[in-house]
Amino acid sequence: GQSLEQPSEVTAVEGAIVQINCTYQTSGFYGLSWYQQHDGGAPTFLSYNGLDGLEETGRFSSFLSRSDSYGYLLLQELQMKDSASYFCAVDMNYGGSQGNLIFGKGTKLSVKP
Amino acid sequence: AAGVIQSPRHLIKEKRETATLKCYPIPRHDTVYWYQQGPGQDPQFLISFYEKMQSDKGSIPDRFSAQQFSDYHSELNMSSLELGDSALYFCASSSPGQEYEQYFGPGTRLTVT
């Protein structure tokens, strides 16, 4: 089976940097994605790591280490609008399967003034 | 830019009734996914379609079925509704080769009373 672990809650202040970690145990794995979801809203794609290393997209960066079964999402220059839930997800694209996402439980980020 | 369209946005049904949720993916996206998200939970993969053929099944109850039509829209049919089916149902779509980057619709909030 597949399981992803991430902290349930994180609190930070505006302008700060926060890192949300994700460890996973999967059988069959293609890459690690990150999604943002505001309360009542739809998940929105943020970043993807198909290879080990760092991917940078504006204020957001994501990292993957397959040997450690570990990844993280780094959010810089935090803004109030970044308050949301952040999900890591593994892309199960293998053996003919077409990329259904297995999500972690989500990390609720609260940004304080 | 066109987004994923879902209808209805809200639906209230009684126990043992049936419900049909509709999804219109982004044009030229070849894969459609359905997810169920309970309150405070992560999205759970239900079923996916690739080029109108069922691709993969997740935790979809036998009471539910889905199909994708010739115009690529998809419908999720839910019968013998139970209180526990109350949730947000998201449809998502992805473009060829980018299954990790899924575009989610706004969701249908189903309430079973």
C-alpha cells in the first residue's frame, strides 16, 4: 500500500519561511506533487518533482530525495493568502495506471500578521 | 483559460436516493479523475478515465459508477445514497504526459439527509 506522512498543522508569521515535510512509503512511484487547498476550494497544483533535487517556482520550492523517501515544500516570503492546507501526493503512474494521485493527510498552514 | 466545470455545485439528497454528478474537463485533456473529500480529510481517488476508457479504480463503492462520453464529459452516478456519502466530489483532468499536474474543478458538495 501507499502512505504519506506530513505534519497536521504549521503556524508561521508573514514574511517568514516555512518548510512542510512529507515522508512516504509507496510501492510503485513516479513523482511527488504538491497541492494547495483553501477552505471550501479546490486543490490547486503547486509543484512536482519527478527527479531528485530542488524545483523552484517563484516563492515556492519543492525538494525530493528518493533514497530517503522524503520531500518537502518550502514557502518563502509568506503572505496571509498562503494560509491554506498543503497536500503532498504521489503520482501512481505505472503499469498502465494513469496517474491517480494518492494524497497525504494535508498540513494546515496558518500565517499570522 | 478554460477550467474544469462541474455541476451541480450543491446537491441535497435523502438516504437511498440516487445522484448524478457531471464533469466537463479542460479541452484536449485526455484523462479525467474523480475524487471524494470528506470534511477535514484528504481527497480520495475514486476512478479515472483515459481517452473515454476506464483507466483505474480506487476506493469507489459498488453503489457508484462512472463513465466518460464521446464529448469527453464524465458523469459519476451514485445510488442508494448513505449519510456517509456526504462529501465534496471533485473532478480533475490532466493533459497528455502530465498526469501529476491535475486541474481540479470547483467540486460538487453532496449532502445526504
